[in-house]
Amino acid sequence: MSARSLHQAGWEVRLLLRNGEQLLLTFVIPVALLLGLGLTSLMPDAYGTDRVPQALATVLAVSVISAAFTSLAIATGFERRSGALRFLGTTPLSRVELLAGKGLATLAVTVLSSGAVAVTAFAIGWRPTAHALWVPVLILLGTAAFAACGVALAGLFRAEAVLAIANGLFLVLILFGGVIIPASSLPGPLGALAPWLPSGALADSLTGVLVDAHSPSIGAILVLVGWAVVGTTVSARTFRWS
């Protein structure tokens, strides 16, 4: 990792943390969602009366998708349209270093968001088990997978199209990608497809370690790694400064 990538990551983090809208999406909404799901009967009855661990798993998955995919794709798409990335292209910063910096910044913000959600969950009754040590690993893998796909999307389409596609995919993934509704409860083809999506693999793994207290499956980890590799390859080959 070059020094330029680290400096770019630091700049990206400072920019995100100064943006009130990003702070709302990254911290306030996830915490409010956790409280709503964990302290009310909004979670499906199948999760029983102890809803906080399942609410935590769901909110962590939603937070990763929101920050690492939707927000990153939209921000990068509009940076391309405004010419900000074209300006960076005139500096010694290479395309790979830019992508690495964005990935690191997204990971840092996602970790901060996940930490705020976890602290809130602890305050309302969640107590971690030994299997919760898998959560940082899953957050890292999920962020890598979704950030790679988000940057790939931002590099392929115009900013307005990225805005529509990223928001549309966010809703599809959390509703029908195994996040809010478990893959086992989805009908027919959707239930078969969800475990192969990064959303399904991440949500299922987080549920496994936080609710069922077992290690994530090798298959789910390979799905996340596979999406990260594919997204990174597409980003590196197709991303344009303008």
C-alpha cells in the first residue's frame, strides 16, 4: 500500500465525516434501525423474543451495503461528473492508488459505523460470544466485496444512472437478497439465488456468528471473496477518471 493511497484514504475519511448527510446515513439511521428492530416486534416471530442479536446481524449487513456499495458508488459517480476525479488524474496518484484509497476510507467509515451499532446493541442487552470475533473479518470481507462492486458500477455508467441503479440494487438486495428476509424464507429461485449474492452470504454469516453462535461457512466466505475479486478486476480494467 503506497503512501499516496493512505493520504487519499485519509482525505476521503475526513470528507465523509464532514458531510452531514453521510453522518446521518452512516451512524444515525443504523443506530435508530437497530433500536427499532431490537426493542419492538418488527422482527419476524421466527427470531423469538431475544431479537437484539438478529437485529444486530441485520443492521450490520445493511450498514455495510449502504456504506460500501450505495454511498460509495453514488459519491464516486458524481465525483466523475463534477471533474474532481479528472483533477486527481493529473496528479501522481494512479488509478489503482485511487481505488485503494477509496477502499480503505470506506472500510474505516464502515468499521466506525459498525462499532457504533455494536455499542448500542450492547447497551440494550446483547452480549457477545466467542464467535463474535468473526464479525470484524466478515465486515472486512463484506466491505471489500461491496466496495469493489460499487466502484465498478461508478466507473461504468453516468452519475444519474449510478444514482438510480445503486439505490435500486440496495432495495433489491436488502429485501430479496437474504438480508431482511432469510434466504430460506424466500420463494423458489430467489431463495436459491440469495446465498450466491454478497448480501446473502454476508447476512447469513453474521446471523450464524451472532445468533446461532457458530463459525461462518466456507462457502459464504468464498462467495464474498469471489465478488471482491470480480469487482476489483472490473474496476481496475474499466474505471475512468471522467
